[in-house]
Amino acid sequence: MSRRDTHYDAMLRNLGAACYQTTQGTARAADVTEALASVTTVGDRLREHTAEAAGSRRQSGRWRVHDVMTTKVVTVSTSTRYREVVRLMTEHRVNAIPVVASDGHVLGMVSEADVLRKQEQNFSRLGTGLPRRTRRERSQARARTAGELMTSPAVTIAPEAPLGAAARLMKVHNIRRIPVVDAAGKLAGIVSRRDLLSVFLRSDRELAAEIEHVFAVMLLGQGENISASVRHGVVTLAGTVPAGDLVSLAARLAADVDGVVEVRNHVETAGPVSAAG
């Protein structure tokens, strides 16, 4: 559940509690009216935001895999010949190719490392300090088709996954490209390390506008006095908020916007207003 949903859920619970307390005689009808007005106001804001962001893919500053993935994917079948796999890799300048079934399901991946096993087969590792070849590596060295070359099952990711999840998978599995599959397991695109880095090429103006938009939605009107300036991806926040916990929340929300390099937080809590003497 997102922070916005959590906040909304808490207010709904507050409304339910107020209604219950009224039936028990421990709260006034005015308390219910106030709680209901609060939920209605937030609901109106959420609906307005949804309407404004129709077609927008980054409603909370977090990009998803489908925002950066490539949809025109070079693929092969299990019967594709070894030389054709090499030709496709060279021609399209890719380091890995998905192996797909006739119905679009991803069966595996063939990488440059898989293809190069054949180059290694006549090289003796004795005395080199390198580990002995595994049975799988020896099999790949004799492979003649993509089905024999491929690593299966393939590491895949959903289109709605955050970019951080894709980056983590690439790191853990030491791979550079991940097939993107839909709920049925069919190929929808492919995402690479370079695609993930593209968010850091966004303009400072775009980042600043997105941060302000996130504040307007997630801080529920309590971030109106916060300004966000961006230079070379570094965000500087300034201004005041009515509560201390909003200072750190503003920094976290800004840092969560994909493409932000660093956040410098100069937001302060507004001091109490002194009564007139």
C-alpha cells in the first residue's frame, strides 16, 4: 500500500471510529461530520489527480519498467541455428536474446556468454587457475540451436515493477537484459541496464515539476509552502511545514522520484504563532 493509500485508509478508519463512538454516546454528531468532510476532501483530491494524470505513467514519481522498456524485441525460437543467433546479436547490437515459444511465452535467454562457450571448447584450462567447465558449459559448447544454448528458465519481470526491482535482479543474477512478461508469461518487452539509467537523463525542470506534483498529492495540501529547485539532478528543498514529521517525509518523497541524484533538505517546521497581547 502506498503512503497516499495508507493515509486515506487511516482517515476512513477514523471515520468508522467516530461513527461507532457516536452510537456509544461518547462522541458528537459533529465529530462524524468533521471526519466525513476530511475523507470527502481527500477523495475529491485523489479523483482530481487521477483525472489530471490520465495517461501519465508516473503518478507518484516512481517510474515503472513499462516506462523505459523496449517493446520491439529481437527474439529467436528453440530451433534457431547457432549462426543465426550470432548474426542477430551482431546485427542488432544486443548481448542477449529471448527464446520464445510460438505463443509468445518466454522459454529462456541466450547471452553472449552462452554463445562464446563454443569458442572456449578447444582451450584447455589446466594450469590456468580457472575452474573446470561445468556439465552445462560443456553442453553449450556443443550446441547447434538456441534451445541448446539458452539458459532456462529466464529471469523475467513484470511491466508494473519499479525500476529498482529490475536493477536488483540484474545485480543479483549478473545479467544486462531482462525480458518483461505480462500476467500470462508472454513477452511484452525487454529492459536493459541502459534503459534503467535513462531516468537520470531527465531535465531538472521535469524533475522539479514532478516533485511538486508528488507533494501536492501525497502531502494533502500540507506541502504548499515547500519549494523544490533542481540542478544536475540534485534537489534542494526549502520552506516550512506545519508538523515536524513532514520535514523528513518531504525529503523521502523527493528522493523517491526516479532520476533524483541527491536531496538537500532545508525545510523547517513553522513556529507557533504568538497571541496578540
